[in-house]
Amino acid sequence: MTDTTPDPVNVVTLDPWEALRRHTDASIALGRAGASLPTAHVLRFSYAHASARDAVHIPFDREALRAGLSGLGLMNVPVSSRAETRQTYLARPDLGRRLTAEDAARLAALGSAPCDVAIVVADGLSSTAIAANAVPFIADLLPLLKTEGLSVGPVAVVENGRVAIGDEIGAALKARLVLVLIGERPGLSSVDSLGAYLTYGPKPGLSDADRNCISNIREAGLKLPLAAAKAFWLIREALKRKLTGVDLKEEQQAALPGS
């Protein structure tokens, strides 16, 4: 007779929370096959890990981004940090926080008029996030800034940039406030997450305590129109109160215009 007893190692035991998995991309309720994870989840993990690595290392398509910004009517300037290669950028965060001497001089030589808001777009740790979200986010934000009559300076497009590089750029552009859009560190379920950092009175030497951050801006996270509304509320209040960081809290839920 043929033994029809199931091999216990190959039987997937479902997790009691299995029904909740459809509500999140997080790796929960994976079940087990014997003492291990089911093969399907092991393969999904490997794919997610590879996608996260790709997001860090895929070359930054700066020209495509600049074309999108030009389509919004924004003057933009390509600049680079002192991290000359991606490998250096990952190993030396300090170099990603400063402009090259040539680009710092070039921004200063622009002679642009003082502005209310300087926008900086940096690849950060996910060029995937920038390609997917930066231009649409700015497109949602610009009309809101216009309602307050706020001026926007030239957009600096930074290769191998960290958040703090915005302080030097904002000071060079004589901006009252700098908004840095940067690719966030990719996770296993979010490789396209955009971060927005706001700093009033930008100048070299400020710390993270001087900034406000809006995180996880992406289609599957904080959706772009709502993120833009939150950024606008913070920008407006920062310029009114002349501060950002730990002293500025979001005291109301930013709502979409007309809601």
C-alpha cells in the first residue's frame, strides 16, 4: 500500500493572524513548514532584500529629474556632494553632508535673489524613491505655496547627498527655509520611501534637532497630496514663528485643500 501520510516538513501551518496579512506589506503571520518558513515567504524575502539593495545602488537619473522639474517651471541646478563615488558615500556620511568646493562657489555665483523656500532634491539612500515621488510631490506642493505668496528659489539636484547638505545649499541661496527631499533608507517592504526635511534659517552646523521630518511619503504609505499638505502647514508655521525642529509641533492634522 502507498503511504499517503503527509510529510510534516512539507505541510505549511498557517499562522492564526493569516487573515491580517492583507492589510500590510510587513512580514507578519508567515506560518511555518516544520521548523522553517514556507518556501514562498523565503523567496519573497530574498526578492525584497534584492530590491532594497538595488534602490541604494541604482544610478541616480539626475537628468530625468531635472527635466521633470523644468516641466514644472522650476529653475534647477545640478550639484554634488564631496562623496565622489557611491562606495565613498556609503562609507563616509560626513562627505555627503557638504558640497564640493566648485559647486558651493557656483551656487554662490548664481546671484539669485533671497527666497522664502529653497527646495533640495537628493538621491540619498534610494534613487528609486526620488524617481517615483520627488516631482509629483513638488507638483502638489507648489500650488499651496502660491496661495501664501511664498517664493521658491532654484532647485538644487544633489548626487550622493545627505540631509544636512541642504543647510549649506539653503544658506548659499539666501533662503529663509530649506526643504530637503531625499530617498530614505529602503526597508524590506518599502524601497521607494521619500523623506522631507524642513529647516528654518539654514546654515552649516545645524543638527537634526533643528529640523522637522515627514517620512514614508509614497503611494503605499503617506500619500503625496496629504504629505504635501503637511509640508505646507509646517512651512507656513515655520516662517511665521521663525523656527523648526523640536520647538515646532504639528498642532493640527493637515487636511487636503477643500476637504
